[in-house]
Amino acid sequence: MSLVHLKKSVVTLHLREMVEDGQTNDRFALLGLGAFLLSPLVAPTVTKVARKVVKGAIKSGLSVYEQSQETFATLSEEFADNLAESQTNR
């Protein structure tokens, strides 16, 4: 028996035990099992969306980085000019 079949039988066994014992009031257990069983269907969609979000975050981060470089270069130049001017006035 392969590992996939073993996992599937364990999940089926737990679900069957919950129903037979009348423990269907445990919503968190049912929700967890439902999420586990639906994850192969939902995972591809989530990864596609997450990929787009991560790409957008990286693009925004690069944009902010470039803008901050320009700002710090301008500030550095102004500081150097003010320093040179104050030294000549001294």
C-alpha cells in the first residue's frame, strides 16, 4: 500500500469514527478534515493568487528602494553643499 492510500484511509477512518460515535458537534474537527480534503482543489488557486501578490509586493519594494536612493542622493548633495558653504563662510 502506498503512502497516499495510507493517509487517505486514516482520514476516512477518523471521519467514520466521528460519525459513528456521534461526535459531529465538534465543528473544528469537521472543519479541519474538510479543509484537508479540499486542499488539493484549493491549493492551485491560492498559489496563483499568492504569486501575483508577491510579485506586486516585490515591484512596490523595488520602486520604493529606487525612490529612496534618489532622495538620499539629493539630501547628501545638499548636505555637502551646505557644509562647503559653511566652511567658506567661517
